[in-house]
Amino acid sequence: MGIFERWLTLWVGLGIILGVGLGLGLPDIFLWVADQSVAQVNLIVAVLIWAMIYPMMVQIDWSSIRQASREPKGLLLTIVVNWAIKPFSMAVVAVLFFKWIWADLVPADTAEEVIAGMILLGVAPCTAMVFVWSQLVRGNPAYTLVQVSINDVILIFAFAPLAGLLLGVTDITVPWETLLFSTVLYVVAPLLAGVATRYTLLRRGPNLLAQFMSRVKPLSIAGLIATVVILFGLQAQTIISQPLLILLIAVPLILQTYGIFFFSWAMAQWLRLPHPIAGPACLIGTSNFFELAVAVAIGLFGMQSAASLATVVGVLVEVPLMLSLVYWVNRRAA
């Protein structure tokens, strides 16, 4: 591992500090960044995430995709955790903390909105960043692509009914433009670019592919750190102005994240999944499709609502937590 990968947690920590500092000192820059959005998807952050995903897409050997059908247990684990367990466990955790444990610390109307925001995170499993986590745990890129693709298909049909059921409302308006645009931007576009790059390089010689990968791999890490800087810079004012509420939201989200991961990991071990499949399968169920959750929270409750804040806190805690889990997975493989 290179110095950037070996000390990735340190670089991300410095990125968080830098992002908050720049967000407080140069807020106009981040206001401009926030305006560069289409369908609730920030284009600058999207480009950076695209840069993270692209190197993994180049690695996909399409002849190995058919092997996914020979390992259905990994796909089954992903589906069960994402759609039969995580949404409900998130709802239970949210109600437990904001109806009972934090009841004296948070006004009732604010607590209701926070619960709604957490539920929206729980019913929106991750699409884009999964490729990054899979790459960091040396997952099977072809199998990860199949896992994400199946997850996206289910998401299209299950998100609105499941969110409506858990929120107790029937008029959920799914921001289809956000869902479809994100899928094209984070899956289809980098996949096509990766296929074209791999095909071109292999035609010119297999050594060229290895050389190319060694050059572009640092871009993935740089994109991750730059994304952290921007995300924390965009939310710097919120972090400073509402530190207690953010902390109160972060605690149950942290417990939910670790709880879902270690449940998934135990199931993966019980199913005897190989590491390149088990690692990404567990991380897919742990992370969230934050663009979709934020967009729906804003649409239902408004940009300044506690529900929207809860989804944003989910974004802020996810990267550090997922990095800790990446480290844990890699230690198990050592």
C-alpha cells in the first residue's frame, strides 16, 4: 500500500479539519459549490465521486461477471440486509433515542423530524461510494457491480412504499430525477468509460493496463479526500451552530452503522462468503445513498428542517465510520 492508502484515516481527518476551517473562513466559495447542483445532486461532488469510481470500473473483467450467478449467497445477503433489516432497525434506533433516551433534550416536534430523516437514510442504501469501499477492501469489482445493479433495481420499486410505510404517510414523492440522474452519473457513465478504457488498453498490450492503473489509483484517494473537504466545508456553519443536536443525531447513527455492519459480517461468516465478496456485501448494507435521502427530506420537510439536518449528519459521519470498517475488514483478511 502507498503512503496515501496506508495513512488514509489521517488524511481524511485532516480533510475534515480543513473543510470546516475553509467553510468558516471562506463561506462564499462553498455557497458557490452548493449552487452547482442538478436534481439535488451536487455536480462538483459528483465529479469527485466519479473519479473515485472510475479506476475500479477499469478493473472489471467482464468475463467474470457470470460467476456472480455461482455465488448467489452474497447477493442474497445484500438484498436481505438492505431491504428486510436495515430500514426497520434504523426506525427502531431512531424512535428509541428520540422518543425515549433523548426525550428531555430535544423538543417533540424536532424529534419527530429527526426520526423521519433517519428513516429516510435507512431506506436509501448506497450506490456510488460502495465502489470506493469495495476497492479499499480489495473486493471483487465484477461482483460488486452486480450487487450494486441489483440493489438499484430494487431501489426504484421499493424506496417509496417502504419510506411511506415507516414514515406513516402515503404521499411520498420520489425525486425520480435525483434517483435516475445519480444512477447514470455514478454507475452507468463511469462503467462505460471504464469498459472503453480497459478494451483500448488491452488491445495495445496487457502491460499498459497495469501501468495505467498504477497511475490513476492515487486519483481515487485524492477524490475521496477532496470530497470530504467539500462536504464538511458545505456544512461548517451547521456544525458550529448546532453542535449538540448534531451530536445527538450522530450517536444513534454510529450505533446503527456498526450494528448493521457486524450483523452482516456475522451472516457473511455463517454463509462462508469469500473475502472479496463478503467485504463489499457488508459495506453495501452499511452505507447510505445520501443524495436521495437528502433530496426526499428537503421535499417533504423543507431545507431548514431537522429531518434534512439528520440526513446531512448521516453524510458527515459516514466517511469516517466507513473508513474504520474498511480498516477492520482488511485486518480480518491479513
